Amino acid sequence: MTPPAPVILEVRRIVNRFGGQVVHDGLDMQVYAQDVFGIVGASGAGKSVLLRTILGLQHPQSGAVLIGGRNLAQLSDAELRAVKADYGATFQAGALYSALTVLENVQFPMIEHLQLPAEARAELAMLKIRLVGLPADTAGKYPSQLSGGMVKRAALARALALDPQLLFLDEPTSGLDPISAAAFDGLLQQLHQQLRLTVVMITHDLDTIFRTCNRVGVIVDRRMEVDTLARIVDHPHPWIQAYFHGERARAREERDGA
Amino acid sequence: MTDYLAARRSADTLELRLRGEWRALRLKEIGAELTALDLTGVRRLVIATQDLALLDLSSAWRLREFIATAERVGAAVSFSGARPERLQILDDALARVAFQHPGAPAHESHIEPVTALGRHVVIMARDARAGLAFLGRVALTALAAAASPRRLRPIAIARHVYDTGVTAIPIVALIAFLISVIIAFLSAQQLQKFGAEIFVVDLVTIGVLRELGVLLTAIILAGRSGSAFAAEIGAMCLNEEVDALYATGADPFELLVLPRILGLMIALPLLTVIADVIGLAGGALLCRFLLDIPLTQYLHRVSESIGPMTFWVGVLKAPVFAVLIGLAGVYRGLQVRDSSRELGRLTTVAVVQSIFVVILADALFAVLFMEIGI
């Protein structure tokens, strides 16, 4: 194993409760610099709630989220704004601003956080659009004119607008055909290597996990089991066994073995 | 010596030591330091990157621009230490596709006003045709529903009567009360000069029953329910819920359009009656306390000034206004496509148009009633 990298994101004993329903009960999670960390769990296990908690969209009943060693709950508004400029996030359905073109969408975080002349901004935004593998003519299109795969890429370009060190992706390959999903995985790997990004992603896609992730956290029984990909597949928990060795996983192994 | 670089000039050589964290968030400061450098007469530019803690893509882009500028003035650029790999990534990415700025179309016509006018006319014509088609479909759906009452969706209609009618009672009552008090007060001031205070009652009665009760109620509902229809259906369009209805073989006109319009057609006349009653009560209150006309005399005068049709003239207009408001709201809602901005724009259009058509229709009614002598 490589020597431990610094912890870039830490979730400490998070408790999330909605009415009588406990979603997380003392959930711990650590992400090291340059990890590609996959969050896995059954539907309704609280993956999205966890991501929303980390992004500060949802306040946990107790526990803390630390990004770069700083507790988000204890930061002032200005400090929080600075932390937010330091990470990028994509949402499940893309969440592109529907009234803006792709180019304007990518420029949006720059307008908010950087004081740059308009041409420089446009050029940087075009750079990001090209970096995620979108053809240049997508820049002038509106989100409603894009295909599902393009929306995911455009959302990634927007998340990369400020050159974050940390990237959160919510189901980046859901709804894509296997070829597009594989292309997206390839893009993610390439960006991870080139830009030395730390990536935290929610995904159901076993292919994505095996192609891109080095560490995986599985939400089971309202907590998280975290380990390297190589070791988590042997975890004794029945759900984890079923997930990594169930019918779909076997089909995948056979396919890749053949 | 600055935050992001140290420059040393010797004869025709400029040596730049980059340092610190070059990141997008500091691009403005980095850019300022780079532009402050004097490149005149520089033959050799040496960039040292050993002290550089971080160079992200955006600042690498800025550095690349700077190198390009230096090369343009004739300097040979070299690196002491490694050439940052981010520059290589940029070279690769930028080499892949030439930069195309998606700006305005190159060709700008100088007969712009004429083109604009033509485009406007075409859009209006299309809009009118689409509006007509919409009316036709609503009418057909209504006819089909009338033939088989199950398709009238009574539960949905009841919900819309509640949403557009019952919840609007407080605001309609308040406005009717205030308006009748204002009319009574203004007319009392004028009529007192002639000693004709008693005619205040006539003015309030006829004004509220024939015109103001129904008109104000309609305008309130245009703002309340017309906008709600447009926004609700518009959001459903954005969310592909309307498409889902079509896909399951359900008719959105039957499920969304007709119940709203019928609900409003029931609610608006009832609200008009409430507005009439509260308006007359407001007039009574003012007459009692400002003009010392006792309630019995007020009621007597009201029944004298009221014609056989005065009340019905107001109430009969209500369903017509309801149809107009409902049609405008639903029609604009169904037009929402693609973006949240459209939703806002069309909701505004729905409200403005429904108020406009209500007032227009009221004017036409006035002419009509005058001609047939009611």
C-alpha cells in the first residue's frame, strides 16, 4: 500500500433523522487526497442525504463534516464561500441552469468567484468544455438541447470551472448507455490523473466502481463500511456480499473474464 | 518580490521564480503581477518552477498566455526545472480543437427593423393559430366530457373550486368592502353639495352589483389563480409530467385543463355573490356612520334602486370571465418549454393577458347590455 495521503474530507459521527426515520446513525467516513472514493448503498440507504450533508445543503442532527481539516459548521460565511469555491459538485439530473447556455453555465461559478475580464472567462470556460470532451459547438446550446451524456459532461465542466481539488459526483453515469458510461469513466480517470483530483462519487454502477474507484464506502445499517476496493469485496456483511457477488456482479465478471 | 513570483533582470535575460499556490481563485492577483512585468528588450525568459507549490489549470492557462506574449516580443522561453505538466495538458486540449467563440451570428442585416417587424408578424400569426387550436381542443374535450360525466373529473373540479374559490374568500371580501366604502365616501362628498346624499346608496348598489363586484373579483382571481394555473402546469411541462400523461394515454386537456376552467367557472360567480353582499354591507356601514342614513332606509333605497336585472348582469358576467382567466392561465402554462425563465415569462404573460381580456370583455358587455337595454 502507498503511504497514507492527507485526509481531505472527513465525516465524523453524522446523525441524520427525518421524523422517526433514522437515516444515518453515527456514520464515519474519511477520504484521502487523490482518492477516487465510491459511495455505495441500497436505494434509500441515504447516499444522497450523505452527499447533501457534506455539501452543507442539509444540517445533521449531530456530527461534523470537515473539509481540508476545517469544520464546516464553525466557519463564517466568507470562509464557507471560500471552501465552496474549492470543491465542485454535480447533481444527479445535471442541474444545469436551464435559462443559460452551456458556456454561460460553465462561466457562472467564475463570475461568482473570480474577477476576470469577459474574454479570459469565456476562453477558460471553453477550455473546460473541451477538457470534458464536449464538441465546441455545444457551448452555445441550452441544456434542453443536449443529450443525457452531454448534460453529465457539461455538469462536470461546470464543476471543474474553478479548478477544484475535490469533486463530488452524484451518480455520474446513471441513465447513460454502457458505451457512454465507459467513456465517462475514462474521462474521469484521465482527469483524476492529469489534475490530481480527489473524487467522491455516489454510484450504483459496478463497472464504474471497478474501473475508477480505489476506495469504497458502503452504507449499511445506517453506518459506513470503508475499505479499499480490493478488500471491501470480501467484507462479510450480507448486503455487501450480495452487491459485489450478486447476479449482476457475476454477469460482469463473466463478461470481463471472457 | 511579490506573492506569486520573483523576477530578476540581468541585461537581456529575465529570470522568473514562480512560487506559492497558483490557483484559479487568485487569478486576478497573478494576472496583475504578470502584466506588471516589463518585457521590453528581453531576449531570454527563464522560468523556474521549483518553488511552485501548486499550479492549477486556470492559472496554467494564464501562464501560457504570458509565455505567448513573451515569445511575441522575441524572447526565447526556457524552464529551469521541469516544465509544468499542466501546460502540457493545456497544449493537448487546445490543440485538439481550434477555439471557436460561439458569439452572435456574423451577418447583421441593415434592414433590421423590417426583419424584426416581419418576424414579429409571423410569430403573432403562429400564436393566434396555436391559440385557436387550443380553444378548439378545449371545446372538443368539454363536449366529450359533457357526453360522459365520469370524464368531468368531479374530484379534481372540487379541488380547484376550493383552491380558487374558498381560499380566496378573505381577500375578495376585504377588497369588496374597501372599494364600496371608497365609492360611498367619494360620492357622498360630491352629492352632499346638492343635498342628494341618498343617491349614494344608488351609486354603491348599482356600481357594486353591476360592475365592481364581479370585475374586482375577476382581477383578483386572474392574479391568484391565473398565475397558479400557468405556474403549476408550466412546472409540470418542465418536469415532463405532461408528456408522461400523453404517454399513458391520458388526455391532459381532460385531466388538467378542463377541471381548472370548470372549477373557476363555479368559484368566480359564487365569489361575486360574496363580493356583492360584502360591498353592500360596506356601503351600509358608511351611510350609517357618515351620512346618518339608518339601515332600514338604506335597505329600502337599495331595493328601490335595484332593477330586475342589476344583480344578474354582474353575476352572469362571472362565468365568462372565469373561462377567459382559466384559458389564458392554462394555455400559457402548456406553452412552457425548456427553461425556468420561460416559466416566469409565461406566468407573467398569463396574468397580464387574463386581466386584459377580462376588462375588454367587460367593456363589450357594457355595450351589449346598453344595446339590449338592461
